[in-house]
Amino acid sequence: MKGSSSKPPHAPSSHAGSASVEAVEEVEVRGHIIDSLILPKILDIITTGGGTFQIKRITIGQGRHDPSYALVEVRAPHEAQLQALLAEIADHGAVPTTQTDCRMVEADMNGAFPEGFYSTTNQRTEIRLDGHWYEVDLQEMDCGIVVAPAEHAARCVPMTEVSRGDRIVCGHAGVRVVPTERTKDKPTFEFMASNVSTEKPKGSAIREIARELLRNKREGGKTLLVGGPAIVHTGSGEHLCTLIREGYIHRLFAGNALATHDIEQAIFGTSLGVRLDEGQIVEAGHEHHLRSINRIRRLGGIRQAVEQGVLKSGIMYECVKNDVDYLLAGSIRDDGPLPDVITDALEAQRQMREKIRDVTFCLMIATTLHSVAVGNLLPAWVKCVCVDINPSTVIKLNDRGSFQTIGLVTDVEPFLRALVDDVHKLTATEAAK
Amino acid sequence: MKGSSSKPPHAPSSHAGSASVEAVEEVEVRGHIIDSLILPKILDIITTGGGTFQIKRITIGQGRHDPSYALVEVRAPHEAQLQALLAEIADHGAVPTTQTDCRMVEADMNGAFPEGFYSTTNQRTEIRLDGHWYEVDLQEMDCGIVVAPAEHAARCVPMTEVSRGDRIVCGHAGVRVVPTERTKDKPTFEFMASNVSTEKPKGSAIREIARELLRNKREGGKTLLVGGPAIVHTGSGEHLCTLIREGYIHRLFAGNALATHDIEQAIFGTSLGVRLDEGQIVEAGHEHHLRSINRIRRLGGIRQAVEQGVLKSGIMYECVKNDVDYLLAGSIRDDGPLPDVITDALEAQRQMREKIRDVTFCLMIATTLHSVAVGNLLPAWVKCVCVDINPSTVIKLNDRGSFQTIGLVTDVEPFLRALVDDVHKLTATEAAK
Amino acid sequence: MKGSSSKPPHAPSSHAGSASVEAVEEVEVRGHIIDSLILPKILDIITTGGGTFQIKRITIGQGRHDPSYALVEVRAPHEAQLQALLAEIADHGAVPTTQTDCRMVEADMNGAFPEGFYSTTNQRTEIRLDGHWYEVDLQEMDCGIVVAPAEHAARCVPMTEVSRGDRIVCGHAGVRVVPTERTKDKPTFEFMASNVSTEKPKGSAIREIARELLRNKREGGKTLLVGGPAIVHTGSGEHLCTLIREGYIHRLFAGNALATHDIEQAIFGTSLGVRLDEGQIVEAGHEHHLRSINRIRRLGGIRQAVEQGVLKSGIMYECVKNDVDYLLAGSIRDDGPLPDVITDALEAQRQMREKIRDVTFCLMIATTLHSVAVGNLLPAWVKCVCVDINPSTVIKLNDRGSFQTIGLVTDVEPFLRALVDDVHKLTATEAAK
Amino acid sequence: MKGSSSKPPHAPSSHAGSASVEAVEEVEVRGHIIDSLILPKILDIITTGGGTFQIKRITIGQGRHDPSYALVEVRAPHEAQLQALLAEIADHGAVPTTQTDCRMVEADMNGAFPEGFYSTTNQRTEIRLDGHWYEVDLQEMDCGIVVAPAEHAARCVPMTEVSRGDRIVCGHAGVRVVPTERTKDKPTFEFMASNVSTEKPKGSAIREIARELLRNKREGGKTLLVGGPAIVHTGSGEHLCTLIREGYIHRLFAGNALATHDIEQAIFGTSLGVRLDEGQIVEAGHEHHLRSINRIRRLGGIRQAVEQGVLKSGIMYECVKNDVDYLLAGSIRDDGPLPDVITDALEAQRQMREKIRDVTFCLMIATTLHSVAVGNLLPAWVKCVCVDINPSTVIKLNDRGSFQTIGLVTDVEPFLRALVDDVHKLTATEAAK
């Protein structure tokens, strides 16, 4: 750091007239930029991308929770490269000091953005209109931003829902990201996220999830459970039923398989042909799931089956009885499917978007497909725990940008059993106070 | 075995009048019933299911390829249990000696079978009409059988495609299964299937797959490749392109992700933001896949992008150029998707069914979702190899009934590289002869 | 089967004088040869190995528990191949009808068998001396058999313990194996073994293990626990301590790591530097395990540390206090090690052999190395459960011949927590009766 | 940062007289402290550990390769906590500005350190004697430092090799660590290390390893291969033989299993009873490995078997013929073992230490046990690549502190095949120049 320079921070005139002239821009970053590794990341992007930087001013917060500030001059060999670098570091919260309003381009067709559209992250984002910053609504990664300038309103919009004439933000100018900081007051959660190891203390992690369920219920938050059929196959359905009955789960996202095997279990006592009470294979069982689907199709749906007394127990039954809003999304490997299943992927995404708006905690259990799908839709600040016995599911979620997701590599049945136990212990302790 | 009894094999009259009277039926099994473990399996089902058996006649083939025969009397405490047992063992080829025609019930509604419908396996199946046996067409597991009695024709039909008035086979009477025998003249394939171990000789397995590709091409068979995006992420796209160009692949089933990252690679040189030639992370890359989809959407589709010179290389490009029929099935985790993607799961299944009819060899690479989906549709006699670095994919396929699938736990890139090498070596050797 | 032939079963004279003359031998097999897949296996070995067979007589047991019998004539192109085949099928219980005494050769050196030695399986084995059959003692796979003809005694002996002059059984003549049958009265155990899937009901499996612990304790059997350090890392030590204190564990085999991290946990409250109660990383912790080892070394051993009040809790403490016989076997990745560790692998094997003689149930948790080592030593009839979150450990055990081992793919902490719960519930239920 | 203070940096007198008085110390850090995340790490340790910091001076290097400097004042509630914090951050290169010589304590017994010993990392370390800094020899993690003050020499010493009277460094004063910086000029290596994903480009990673083998050979470095038996089981032995013959491998560390199955393959053509050329199971094979060991034992060792013409091919044969120094370390799961195996773990460690002194590149393939053992011994600056199909092996290595190890999750056979190919292509390219 060479001290504050008296040179004007941004001098575009100096490199007019020549394509090869060096380009320069000044950016600033705020927050836990050292603890959260934001500044190191930004500097790394600049140098890896062929640019150079000079830190013109830096103030480092003294405590864990004090914000820091850095003013950085970024240089690149030419303007195009500089813009690429700025776009890159903007996603990490580096905002040019010379600010302009965002640029909007009218969509020239339905279902696609104009070229050069701003591509969103799942971080809190603001756009600049008439010199003021406005927060973008419905934050979601891999979308565009559509603006209603008159109302000073902006929201994320997926590609497929663009209508001709929509005003779409293009370029990075006038857009700023407020990165969620990793170093929070949740050391347990932080720790679990550090590494996809199976050799970590599990008791404290499960206890922390139990606490989160309670806190969320007490504070009126909404908990979304995203679950795969292994919940039923491993005999964990009853634990989930308990959580539903006691009001800890407010939404359920799953596929045809979870619902089918749950219903198979309720009607025939088997899951994929395996009788769960004794672990014996009941051989006729391979047909049971198909007969279950067929029966529900004949009745018109899961709710009808509950109302007509055909379905008397299980996860889906508890959802109907306890007004848990469930969404079953279809996939190409489905048998049947059940009449409740949304077979069109885009329609399923649309409905999932609706239903996650007020979700404040998300528990993903034993499903890669649905977990990644929900991870794509959730903003970065919604707490998310992904439980799977297979480390690759958690690795996949992180690879795809759901950094806020905390992975717990453990086995579904004993996990859910312990979770219910811990919830009960915590409520008993609180009742005793 | 107590020798042939003079008692009539089936005496239903003897247990009329009482619910608790023992029920009895005589079945016969043919084929490699000992080598293929069919007979042990059948006897096991009977005793596990609470029945008893008496082997009344048995002839065991003397060589590996000589068929055997067994006549077995099955007893159960009451008629319902006997019928459950008979249904069970029928799937393994045990046919009652007293044969009747199959029973058909008219579908009373669209999109669902009558209760009691016969649920199909993926094995070759025959039904009895007017005393003659007819093979069922379009064999597929977890379907029903619809019969056109006038034409003596029958075919498998999925639940969703039942029309009111269809004549659906109910019960097991008059239906027989001809199990595919495991012990074949493909010891390498057999061996690989024995166990989901990573510690197996891989060279010979890959060579065997190369031979199968060549044989299938030479004999005019159709090879279907089912692939996941890891083919692109791991930098294996070029190997697959080679196989397509040289005429070894005739169908490609994949999802939005494989096509998107392949196109991203062709346009931007990255896959999920990773530049493949040097393995460096190009940070701006996380937007590339979205920009790729958007660009193709603006052009109307993959074929149009090829025709207009926007897409000039990669797997999808080679498919268009070499008339490989591709099918992209959507899922809820898709970004975009590309305009070519079939977003409705039922429509995707319908089209997959059309396209697999003449497939004789199926190579599944690095995708659980699409592999299980295709495994559900393929009859048992189509050779299938599933390659994945994660043993759980192969385990899952087998758990769901795709027993004919041979699993190879290995890594995509070096696998495909070695496969192309082996194909070239084999053709060079043959050319030299 | 062509009915009993009047031809003499074994006619060696017929192929004297020519190397290429066909060789023939008659063998018989008894037991659940169809249910247990023994006969199919034997026939398969014969034909795969280039031989042919003729089943001369067969009687199939009528119930699940009735034994069957088969008399099989085996032919091979020449005598050497026949002998190889006979050796092979002998391991599955096929015994030549023309029986001779076993052949013994004197060991010509220490620490190695004579060439041609009979190599043992882990199945119950008998040898023939003076026309009588005697059971072999200390059954263990991959050993030889040393005979004391005068006492009509024989026992398995590992290669390294052969002394010059020992009478070692050579060849297969006069040796017969009594295979343990797979189909038993433990359907749950059987079922779990069927497949290394993570999608299986776990509750019933854990309950079954709890029952086995109780049964073994009540009947005076000895339970051996073989454990890895993940028991401590995952915070499961307390559960194991409970099982030890309540008398369910009688032997503990582990390595330096389990004991070290258990002692680190007792002294510093961390395991590998991670504080278990809250899951927080205590950074200084990476030294704790080393300081723990050093402290125990300074005191002379674990027992001394307990006696001097330095070690006051944990697994090793409970072992000392409850007279559980522990054995710590060293490995090349050990730090330290603790003074109690047996650093020589052969000496460790010798002591393990001593300590497993009266073991009737073996629970292996989260250690590949020690599980395979113990699996090598245990006879096939000792019940064994191997619990690991990584399916490859279980696959490895099975690949190496420990077929009696039942694999449970689950997570250590919630597994042990559930196991202790189930043990307590079962004892409470029994007490209530 | 509040600007440089005129207050003396270290004022111990200010908090004498009271146990609860705040303690303070000034430390400095140099190097790529922001890019390499060293400074964020240090600040994080301080605040997590209950301390506070004030950055008194900071200079941030302008380029990727320019070093930075920070002067940090650390405060903690009391002296003991401060010392713990200082010890912690010292491992990351933070050195107190007020420097003293290191403190030495005489060992009071053989085989254990004095309490309070300085516990080493695998990073380059220096100690201060008579006001000068000296580098510590034989750097190895989890050791102590023994000093010969007269010669100004110091070296790492494992606990078991301490002799009474040795002068052992205690405490952190006068010890400083020079951390190896992660951001290097090896972006490919860096990238591969970022994450244990299977979905990464493999071609470029393998090519990079090939380049490293060539570079190391050309520059006279020593390459150590640490290998597991899967090299033989998967049929990859021939590829390793090629690398040995062509002079790319200079040391081989393995266990009894690799050598045994390699010799079994050479003598019987099988590995664990599997014939490698065709992938067929040769059933008699389960005895082959035992007969192989026995035969080598009868001859006295591997070298003798080569000399007497019994062993004519394979990895061990090539080692003998090409003077590759091999070390076979025993374990409790070994059969036999071969006479060359070092059965005592401490003796094996001693010999491994000798043999790694001049190793400059280490390739670990398909063995967790031996990889962790070697990872424990290697200093952080020796480049290390760990190849395994199971991600958990790589995760385990990293969890245990071998951060310099780069993990490649791939399959052994196609990996080694591709590696040999790439080596040949690179040498051909170079020859063509």
C-alpha cells in the first residue's frame, strides 16, 4: 500500500485512441473482507486474470465483527480485459467508485435475454437507478434482472419467463453484490462446512440442527424439507412423520418415489418390496409400488385417498392431515406417476419458486436431484443443511454454487432418529425451565 | 424327490368348503435352472413365503448349455397364499402345468389399470390365448399387458397410456415368463457383473466393450449412449466425438447439462467455468453455461446453431453432423433449458420408448438419473454397461431390477480414452488380417 | 440325471498309458446344496474349468431345512486338470466317494510349507487318518494343516510358525470341507448381507445386532469389538463406554489411533484437535494427540496412567476398569506409538489368534485394516457384523473371503447411539416381563 | 489499521502482579500473507481463541509474487492464553518481534520427550541459538527438535528415538516456521487441489504428472512411488513396469500385498485368483497368492527368486533388475508374509525415513495406509500426488495435515495407461525438437 494518491481515481481519457493502451478503474470493498477471504479472493482474480492492483487505502476491522474497507486500483492491458475483471470481482462485492446507473436493454423476444445480460448470483444484489440503489427482489442465481423503472423495482427472472419488451439489466455497471459473509456466529455450522469428511463429531451437528428446527418454529419461520425415497427405504418415515405432526416441517419437496414408497409402506407394509419392520424381503413386493400408484390414480390423488380412508398413515398422510404444503416434482425415472406429480420440469420449478419465498431453513435429505434443484433456487442467506451418506452429493451441491449449504455425511435412519430425540430433549429442557 | 405321483396334479375341489384347507398346484420350470440359480430361487421363494414343495421330477442338463427340467408341487396353507406364491415364482419362469388362457379385464378409466392387473417384468413374456402362447411386444418392466384378442397380439403398456376399454391382463394365470439366463458365453461380462468392486482388472473389461461396439456396428445393431455432464467436465468430450464420427454411436440420450456444457465448451472453451485444456479455473466461466443456453435459445435450437455456424464442434455438433438421433430429457435442476430439451417427463419417456426399440447395446456413462430411466425401459436381453466412478450408481441400477446391466466402476476420461484406443487397435488388427 | 450307473465309479486303470486319456472321479455332496447354491457352484466350477459332469443320483430335501444329496461324476481331459477341479470343488464340500487318508509331508525347513501343501479355508474341515475323519482345530483360512498322527489331532498353522519336521497335509485327498450354509434361521442377517446398499432399513438391522449382544452376554459368549479411530472422532466414544461398562464387550482390538485419540479426548477434550462437545476446532489441538502419547510413554503404559489417576475416562479407561482384554496392533502410520502397542505385525497376529479362540460374536466398526486382519483369522461360523459409512470396506472384506461377514453401511455415531438405545429398550422389556 | 504507534511493542511489566491482567505481544508475518490466506488465518485464530488484534503496520505486495508484511499486536485476557495463541499462530509463520533463543530441556528418559516439548510441523522450521537462526534438519511433522548447541545443528527426532540427555526444544520461543505458500506457479496442481471432486478435467492433470516425472528424471531428482495391490488387481502392473524400466521410478514403498499379488501374477498369471488377461475368475486362484509367498520364503527372498530364475517378470522383478530400492512394510492383515517384508512398524518407519531423504516427487497410488504413513514423514515442500478411486483416501490425507498432497480421484488402470502414454508422447515431442 503506497498511501492515498492524489491522482484522480479513474482516468479513462488517458487510454483513448489506442486499443492496446492500459485500462484502469478504482473499486472499493467493505465488510469482513479479510476474515471472509473476500479481499484475497478479489486480488487473486485480478492477478490470475492478467491484471495488476494497487491497494490505495485499507482499514482492517479490529475485532471479528468489525468491518474492514479497501480501496483498490485495478489495471489491465486493455479495456475489454478490465471489464471482464470488473465483472468478475463485482460478484464478490467490489464496486467501482465511479458509479453509473445500470444499463437496461429491452428483450427482443420471449424466453431469452438480450446478449450481454447481467447473470445473477444467489447473493443479495442491488441495482442503481437515477443515482439510488435498490435491492433486487426474488434473488436467485443464474437468472437475469428485469426492471420496472417507474416503480423503482427490480426482480430476478429466469430465462424462460422473459417476455418481449421486458427491460433487462445488461453489463455489470450499476449492479452491486453484497456478499454473505462466511464467518458468522455459528461456529458449529461453519465447522461442519469446512470439509466433506465422514470423520467429524456428529452429535453436536445433529443437536445444532434440532436447535435450528425449534428456533425456526418458535420464530414463525418456515422449514422446508427436501427428501428422497431413502427416507422410506431405510425405515425413517416414522421419524419424519413425528416432525411433521409436531409442527417442525412446513413444506415438503420430493419426487414421485418418496411419495410412492411411503404410500406402498402405508398400504402394503413394504418399501421397494422390503418389509421394514423385520428387514425381510417380501418377494411379491416389487409390484407393490406399482399397485400403490395405480390405486391412487384410480382415486384421483393423495388427498382423495386420505379422505376416502384408503391412505391412513405415512409421510404423505401426515402432510395432508397437518396442512404441510407438499410438491412432488416428476423425473424421467418415475413409474406411474402419482396424479399429484408435476411432470413438467419448468412448471415444477415455477411452483417451487412460489413455495420457497418465505422459507427460512431448508433440510435436504438423501436426494441429489431435488437438493441441487432447490439449491439453485434459494438465495444465499437461507440456511441449508444437506444430509447424505454419499459425500458426492454434498460435493456436487458445493460445486454448483450453493456455498451456503452445509453438508453432513451421515446415514438417514439413525440421523432422523437422533434428530427427533434431540428435538424432544430440547423441548423437555425448555419446558422444565 | 419321491418319484412321479399318480395323484392328479391339481385338485382344487379337495379344498373347497373351508378357508383353512391346504392349497396345491403343480408347476414346471425349464432351462438352465440350476446353473442360472433359477430353481434354487424358486424353492427359496416357496419356503420363505410359507409354502412347501416336493420335486416330482428333475432332469439336469449335463453340460453348461444343456437345459434342465423340474416338475414341482407347491403347497400353501390356503388358496390366497398359494396364488401369491405362484405369482411370485411365475416371474422366474415357473408355469403351472394346468394351463388356462389369460384373464382380461376392460379398463374402466383412462390412465389406470383395473385392480389386479398383471405387472410386467423386463423378461421375455408370453400370454395364452385360445390355448396358444403369444409373445408380448414392447417388453418393459412395471407395465401392464394390453391385448388385442382378435389379432392375437399383446404389448406392454405403461399406466399413463391406458385407455378406457383396453383389455388388460389380470392375474398370473395364462402368463409365462422366459427368464434370460445369466450364465452365457460372455465370461468377461459375467465376471464384471459379479461384484461392484473397484479392484478388478479394467483392461480386459474395456477391451470387451470395444469389441461389443465393433460387433454391433458391423452387424447393423444400434448402440445407445446415455451420458452425463461429467463426460464434458472431465474433458472426455473429444473421445465421445471420435466414437460418433466413426459410426459407433447411433443414439444419444442425455440431459440439458451435458448438451449445455458441451456447447459452453465449444463456444467459450470452458465447462462449468473450468478451462479444459490446462485445467485452470477461468473465473468468469460460471456465467458461460447460461450465456450458451441463452444464445441457443435465441437461435431456436441446436440444429439451427450448427447450421448458422455458431456451433462448430463438440458432442452435439457431431450428433447433428453425423445424424445421431439425440434426445435431451429435462429435469428440475436444469438451467434454461436449451430449446431441444423435452421438459415433460412423460413425453420424454414416450420418446425414449420410441427410440430404444431397435437398440441392441447400451453404454451408460456417468449419470444415475438417465441410466435408471433407460434401465426401466430396456428389456432384459439388451446388453447394457454402466460406467461410473461412484459404485452407488451401479448398486442403484441393480437394486431397481436392471440385472442385465454390467457395472464398471472407473473414471470417465481415462475410460473413454482407453476405449477409443482399443477400438482403433481392434480395427487396425482386423484390417491387417 | 440318467439313473444310477452300474459302471464302477472310479476307474483309474482306464486311462493309464496315455497322457491325454480322460480322467474321471465320483464325488458326493450333502447339505442344503440347492438352497445354499452349493451344487450350482460346484457344477459351474466343473464346466468353467473344462470338465464335464453327470449327476448320477440326486435327492432334494423337501423343506428349507431338509438336507439334499447329490452323487456327481466328474470328467476332465487329463488327470492334472481333474485334480485341479477336484481341489476346487473340495472347498465347497464335494468329497470323492473313493476315499483315502490324507497325505502328510514333513516340513523341510522352518517358516515355510512343503510345495503342494493343502491351503485351508475358513470353513469347518476334517482330515482322514486311518480311515476315520477328524476335525481340524484352530480353523483359519490361508494356513496349512499340521498333524500329530499319534494323537489323531490336527490344527491349522500359519506359514511363519511351521517348524522343520512338522507333518503337513499335502494335496486334497483325505481332506473334506463342511461348508457353512448360508440359508439360516437369521433372515434379517441374511437380508442385510444380500447387497452393499445404503438404501436398506436400518432400524431392524440395528435391533438385530442389539439382540445378538444381549444373547451373547446371557449365554456366556464373548463379543469382540474391532474399532477404528472414527469412533472417537465422531464423538461416539461414550456409547462404546456404556457398552463396555454394561458388560457387552469382552475384547477390544484396535490400533494406536483409537487409543491415542480416546486418551487425547480424556486429557484434552479434543480428538485430532477437534473439541467434541461443540464441534469447534480448537486449533492447538493438532499437538494434543502427540502430547497424549508422550505422557502415557512417560508413565509406562495405559494401565499405569489409569492407576496413577492421569487417565480418568474414555474407552481405554473403561477397558482397564472393566477387565476388557484389549489389544493394540501397530501400523506404519502410527505416531508414537503408545507403549501398549504391539509394533510387530506377526507378534500382533499371534496374540490376536490367542484372543479370538473363544469369541462368538464380532462387531467391526469403522476400520478396514483391523477388520480385514480379524476377518482373516476368524472361522466362518463366528457371526460378524462390519459397520462402516464407506461401502468399499465391506466390499473389501467380502472380496477377501470373509463371506460370513455382514455389512452395514451406516454412520458410526448415530449407529452406536441407536445400538445403546436398543440394548436398553430390550433389557427394559425383558425386565418388565 | 491505526498507524504505527510510538508505544513500545512489548510491555510485559505492565501486567505483572495480577493473574487476570491482559497480556500483549507483537508479532510479524511476511510473505504472500494475503494471497496465501496466511494473514486471514492468523487473525481468525486470534479472535476464535479469545484474543484481539490490532494491525499496526501492513504492506501488501502489488503483484502476485511480491511479498507482503504485517505487524500485528496480539492481546489476550491472561498470559497463558496469550502463549497458547502465540504457539498456534507461530505454526503459520507469525514470529514475535521480541526474539529470544529457543529453550532446551534435557530428555530425562529414553523414548519420550520432556513435557512441554515443541511439536513440529512439516513446514521449514528454524531455531534461534545465540541470537542466530538455524534451519532444522530432517523436517518431519509430529516430532520434537533435538539440538547440538556446539555444532549449531538441530534436527527433528521422533519420540521413540529420544535418548536420555538429548537437548530437546521446549515451548515456542526461539522457533519460527517458514510456511510453504500455496499460491505457486503451478496452477494445474493448485486447481486439482481445490476440491476432491470427481468431475474435473483429468487429461491435463495426468499430463502435468507426466511432465513432473520427466522433469524429475532429467534434473536428477528422485521419484518415490507408494503403491497398493490394486495396481496389480486392476491389471496395471505392466504400466508400472514400463515406468520402472524407463527410469522414472527410483524408490518403491509398498506392502506385502502388492509384492505378493505381483509375484502371483508372474508365477500363476492370476491376481487374487483372477486371471488378468481375460478377466475370468480362475477358481483355484485363491490359493495362488499363498503358494507364491511360500515359494519365495523357500528361496529366501525376492532377489534370490529373480537370481534363480523363478521370478521372471512383474513389478518386483523390474525393481531388482533396475536397481529400484524397494521397501515392503508389513501390516496385521498380511498373509505370509514374504521374507522381504519388514514386520515391525517402527523399523519400517526408520527405514522409510532413510529412503525419503532425497525424494523430490512422490506418487501415491491406491493405498491409504502407506500414503498416510509416507505423508507423515515427508516435509511439506516435496511435491506429492495421491491417486485413488475413493475420494475418502484423499480426504483422509488432507485431514491429517499433508496439505501439500494433491488428490486425483480416478481409476488406477486407465490412469497409469494414460500416464505412460503421456510420458511417451512428451519424450517423442522433445526428441523431435
